[in-house]
Amino acid sequence: MQRLTKVDPATVELIAAVTRRARALSLDFVVVGAFARDVWLLHSHGIPPTRNTQDVDFAVLVGDWDEYERFRSALLARAEWNCRFGAG
């Protein structure tokens, strides 16, 4: 099993692109899930992750469904991404 030692360039670009789109719409977001946990444990405490994740999860604060749709559309404009959206 390959361990997380640094973040691959595609993941860096994904996070940067989400950041740009969120900022353009004045939206707050946070990276959540296993990826966030693994980065935090490794880089804050030197604890390597025991499992690798292949995705990055984001929580985005939107004010209404129109704002959600604008953000969603901006992300989907980049067709090579495999995006899944949910509300909850």
C-alpha cells in the first residue's frame, strides 16, 4: 500500500480550482473527510495514514439553491472531474 507523504499535483490543482471558484462566489468551504484527516495527522503530528483515500471531500456553505447551482455549474464546467454533489 502506498502511503501519503505528499499531495499529488492533480489533487493540489483540484483544491486550488475549488478555492478559486468558491472565492469568486464569496463562498466559504472546508476540506473534510479522510483526505483532510490524513493530511492533518501526517503534517501536524507525523503520523502516517494507515489507509489511502482516492477522493477529496469538501463542505461548502451556500445561502440558497441558486448559489448552490452557480457553484455546481462552475465546477462541472471542468468536464474531466468526477464530481458528485449532495446536500445535507
